[in-house]
Amino acid sequence: MIGERQASPTAGIATVRVTTIVPMRASVAGSATGNSDSHPMRCVTLMAEMRVISLGWDVLRVMVVRGCGIRHGWRDLSARCGTPIMMDWTGLRTSILAPRDDDPPDRKVRLPALPMAVLAFLRCADAADAQTRDLADIVETDTGMTCSLLRYINSSAVGLRSQVGSVQHAISVLGIQRTSLFLITSAIENGIQPAECASLDLELFAHANLERALFARAVAGQTGANVELAFTGAMLQDFLLPFLINQSAAKYLRFRERASENTMDLVQFEYAEDLGNHAQEAAHWLVAWEIPDELVCCVLMHHQGLAVARHPELQASSVAAVALSALLPDPLGQVPDGLESLWTWQHAGDCFHLPEICQRIDQEFRDLRPAVSGYRTVWQRCLAGAMPGMD
């Protein structure tokens, strides 16, 4: 959603262009635009005259399309001239996430619940007066979570010079948000993922997730977005796919086997095969687990690609960094022309140098996974000529 002020002859009145992204079935989007290949999520631009609430344009009431109705939301537009705008992530999420109860029962995925200690930690961390001692007490009720956190804080990924021996000290060093994100990722990766997947190599899938997370963090670092949120969002963007593939293995296998011939991305294929939308279904689970809405939006919108990266309010956010990371190659071949899209994007601005990022994350990936074999990183693909314009 973006607001642009235009001149108006009436004092106290301004014309505002409001753009919002709304979910549409592929057939509906196609009929609306005259193109049957239209993406099921598209941007809609509205023009509306609205009264300025304050003289400084600090607060403006804007209208957001939600289905066939209208919802109102408060937006902070005080930093509209190049400074990051405060996003209403809950408003964005509710405006584009279709109701879950519309899905047929046979498409429901059953997942185990997140550990109670993680849910309790997130609720406590959300309080304005959250204290590290109280948060540490919650973590320490779960032995596995305690060990995971201490192992992480003392790992090379964090790079501390001295050992951390207590949970409270770990939370103090990492900060509450970073600790929350680590616990969410750890709980989903270690307690939720299936033991096997019928037509997907889970080891290669995990390697691709890590590389995309490193890529999202690098992009976020260049755009000024939250690097930890970007990393976590990229790690979790496809956490539900193995379950969905196990549920409809034949259809997803057909998509993967025809990767070189595909003219549509995975989301478009899912709509065409009546498989739903893995990004939306994953977002529903994150909402049910009370995961912060900015992280939910990272997962929900990760297949929006360059549309999000070019969006004036989202381009410097963790959501955009994750959406760009989703364009990288993966074992399923979700976005056939992803690398070409990234190459196009890097030529559109001066703050995004794709080969440099790919080379840097290649080294980071090998530092974290030194014994990996049989997996080609994006940088290796670039050197092999997979990237347009690379010599």
C-alpha cells in the first residue's frame, strides 16, 4: 500500500493514489486484465480524495481494498520523502491473506503445535516491559530450547570471543527480537519438518533455504532493512512445502520434472492444479502460532518478487529482501526465470550488485556448511554461465 500526495486546489483536501496488493485466483486476474497468465496476486491502484488529518501529513486515513469491501487503517506518512515509512504489518497481512476456511478439507495440512515454551516466550517478549530474567525463566523450562540457544550463542555464526553460559546472558547479548526469531526458526526446523519427502531431497532443500536466507540478509543489509527478520523470513518461506508435496506428490513431481519447460512459477502452477497457495497456507499457520506479522508478511509475499522489490513502501523492508531471495534457484525450480529477474533488477538501481552478493554468500554458506557436496551454489551457477551477462 502506498500513498502519494498530489496537488489539490481545495485547502485541506488532497488526492492520494493508493496501491494495494490483493489476492485473486488466476482465472479472475486473467479475466480482469485480459491476460490468462496474470499472477494471482496483483496490484490495484485507486484514486481517492481524502481530508488531511494533520497539517504535516503525519497521519492520514487511507483506504485499503479487502475482498469486495473496504477497511480503514491508520498510516504514518511523515517520512514520505525517501525515509523508511512505518508499516502497518497487521493491516497489510489481513488485507491480502484470504480466509483459511475456504480451503477444502482434503487440502488441510496437519502440523504439530509449536512448543509451549516458544509461544510463552513470544507472548512475554511482546510486552512493553519484557525483562530478560522473565524470558530466560521461560526458555529454561524447555531443555531442548535451552541447549539450542546456548549452542547457537556460542557458535561461529554469532562469533563471540568468550563463552556465554546462561540463558539470560544469551538473551542480553542477542537482544529480545533476535532471540525470538532464533527460537521460532529452531522450533519449526527441528520440531515441525517431516522426516522424509516423497519427491524432494530434503538435504538439498535445506541447503537452498540457507543460501536464500544468507542472500536475504545481504540484501537487507544493503537496503537498511531488518537483517535478522529477512534471514528468518527466508529460512521459513517454504517450511510448509515438504508437507504439501507429500500430500500431492504426483502433481508437484510433474512440476519439478518439467522445470526446464515451465512458463509459470510454482504459485501459478498450484492455482492451475487446484493446489491452493503454499505461501498463504504457511502464513495461516504462522498467524495461528502468533508469529509477528512482519515475519508472516515475509512468508506470505515471498513469491511477489520484483513487484515487492519495486514497491515504494516495501522495497527497503525485510519482505522485499525475502521476495528477492525467493528468485534464487532451488531443488523444485519454483521460479524458472528467477536469476534473469534478479539480473534485471540489479541493473535497475545502483545499490544492488548481484555477482558481489552471490560471491559473498557463497563463502558464508561454505563456512556454515563446509562438508556439503552435490549442491551448486548460486555463485557456482553464475560462474558456469547461468547468469545472463556473466562472462
